[in-house]
Amino acid sequence: MEKTRPDGIDLTEWDFWARPLDERHAAFRTLRGLPRPAFFREPELSFVPAGPGYYALVTHADVVEASRRPADFCSGQGAININDMPADLGEYFGSMINMDDPRHAKIRRIVSRAFSPRMIQRFEDQVQAVAEQVVEEVLVKGGGDFVTDVAARLPLKIICDLMGIDEAHYKTVFDNSNIILAGADTEFVSEEADQVALQLLEAGQTLKDLVEELGRRRREEPTGDLTSALVNANIDGESLTDQELGSFFILLVVAGNETTRNAIAHGLHLLTRYPEQRELLASDFERYIPGAVEEIVRYASPVIWMRRTATRDTELNGREFKAGDKLLLYYWSANRDETVFTDPDVFDITRDPNPHVGFGGPGPHFCLGAHLARREITVMFRELFRRAPGIRATGEPDRLLSNFINGIKHLPYTV
Ligand code: HEM
């Protein structure tokens, strides 16, 4: 397929991701209007050579279709990075999200059995207890940074409790997951590209050490936590190796923690910015919250894209791709596709249907934690609306400089 790129839009430039949100959404609107997916060069990184470039899939139909065909558009050559990563980074960041069947299916089978109804029930009780505690403290404090006081705390505690990580290690988990998803944001990583690679490796190693040590203990003395379920063989005799446990934990911390944190922070920002939507939600919380959660995830799209690689010469919605072509599935653009969503830039908690792809498109990699994330967002806002009904953002979000995560670093609030 012809490799074209419209003037004035370069998704690879960090400057693009520093532009105001409206401008970025307008650029994606332009991309959606093109006759074929635009093609971009890969970022210049000091620790890996830039590859041939990538196509940006920006329509809902393209993102859904590519997700649905893992045999043609695979994840195993890298789903969370544009440049192909060196093997040493793969050791840390090579879990199931970057795998294809049969390895992917094996890990997902082991892991999803551990997300059994009994486990989920345990999360539900814990989610409730943590949300109550967080809101209690918010009421005492009266205001501050919503991200650190509220949004970050629930997902962090849930992931750590789930795995059996002690409270003493929460800060280590928090700091290192911030580094891993820092993008180019110098609040968390160095300005020097060489340093960033080292920081990523160190963050990966720290998290891996933490969970491997726990895994060893749980092999000897299992408890009811997820780590015990993962390292001890299930009824089919399957369990995770040390290496698989380490990279799965890193994936869980990154996929389950930061995404949900950002969804909650975007939620408060959006409900402050659109007071009529907030009033509607407050008027009958239980009726409107399911739709509100889906709309927050659609509107914010906490994960901006995932990558796929064509495994053979093939076509997608009438366009031809060659074996080895890289495709970025832009969920945040698909979620604003005007051919699927009426008034896509309007935040509407009653939107129905809302076939957003914020948790990924239909396919084997669809978000494993979607149910848990929905519960966390619901319970957090239920507690906030019940006990701190006046809570609102008092300023604009301080946004993460990233092309991958639509992150909010800080958000001032008052109760
Ligand atoms: C609002 C919050 C969340 C969002 C927006 C989100 C989004 C996503 C997306 C876009 C994918 C990739 C889908 C694909 O490649 O096709 C994914 C995969 C995944 N998510 Fe989530 N996620 C969230 C919360 C969570 C939570 C709470 C957990 C864990 C407890 C979690 C665990 C995972 C895992 C393990 C995968 C990889 C699944 C696989 O490769 O089979 N996520 N998520």
C-alpha cells in the first residue's frame, strides 16, 4: 500500500503529544478522513534501531477487524512498543500481551482461572473497603491532588492485595510503574534517551525481584492470593515459571494500575467539566453509573494504542498489507469515530449503544481486567458521591507526555 502522511501531522514527534487535546483530536479526525491509513516513521531511540515505520489504524472498523484476526495481525512481535525491542527488555516486558497462541493461550488460561468467581468476590469486598478508607481520608484532608489522594490508591492497593504484595512495597510498585509508563515525561524519567533505557531495565528488575521472591515463598507455603495460584500447578499441571511470573506481574502492574488510575482521574475531570452530566449521575447513581463508566473509558481512552504486525501479505477492509508491516491500533481515535458514535466529542453518560474499544477490540487479548476496572471505577465514584458529594476538580489536569497512555499526573480537587 502507498506510504503517505498528511502535512502537519506527525504522530512520532513528541511535540504532537504535547499539543492541546482539541488539536490532537482534530488531527485524528483528519487521519480518519483519509482514503487509507497514514504511514509514519519510527522513533529514533538510542538503544534500538528504528525499523521501517508503521501504519496508523484510526477507524473503528479497522481497529476491530485487526483485533479480530490475530493469525494475520499478531501481537508476538511487540504490542506495546513501536520499535522492535532488544531481547533484554523483552524479558521484563514480554508477558502475554506480547504473545501469540499457543503461548498466549496457555498463560491466559492459567491466569484467568486465578481470576475465578471466588477471587472476583474477594476483590469486590476489598474494593469496597479500600474505597471507603480513601474517601474517609479525603474528607479529613479536604482537598489536594486527586491522583495521589484518590485515583492512584485504589488500583494500586487492589493489584498489590491481589498478588499478596505487602503494604511496605506499595511505594516501590507505584514509583516503578510510573517509570515504565513515563513516555517522555521528565517528571518520571531522564531527558537522556540512554538513561531512560537503563531506568526501564532497573524498574523492570526491581518489580521482577519483588514478585519472584514472593513466588518462592508462595511455592513453599501457598496462601489464597493470586501469586500462590500462579506458581502452584493447577488441575492440568500448569503453572508459571519464575520468568513468566515476573513479566506477568509487570504487565499487571502496568495494565491494571495506571489505566484504572487514569480512568478515575479523567472521570472526576469530566464530571466537573460537564456539570449537567454530573447532576444526571447524582440524580440516580445506580441507574446511570454503568453507562458513565463506559463513557469515561470511551472518552478518555486511557490506552491510546496497541500494535499488531502483519504475519503475511493480506488485506484489511480493502487495503493491502505486506508481511512484517506494523500497524498501530489507535483506540482513542476509533472511540471518536463519527461513523459509529453520534457527536463523538460529546461526553454523554446515557450513550447507548456504546461499542467503544477502550478495553481493546474483540479478540484474544481483550482486557483481562475489564470487569475489575469497571468495579473499581463504579465503587470509587459511588463512595465519593455518597460521602463527598461536593467533590470536584479545581483546575486543569497536568497531563503525562506520552503517546501511549492518556495519563493525568496531577489534578487539583476540593470536597
Ligand atoms: C480502565 C482500565 C483499563 C483499560 C482502559 C485497559 C485497557 C486494556 C487494553 C486496551 C488492552 C489490550 C487489548 C489488546 O491488545 O487487544 C488490555 C489488556 C490487558 N489488560 Fe487491561 N485495561 C484496564 C484495566 C485493567 C485491569 C484492572 C487489569 C488487571 C487487573 C488489566 C489487565 C490486563 C491484561 C493482563 C491484559 C493483557 C491481556 C492479554 O494479552 O490477553 N487491565 N487492557
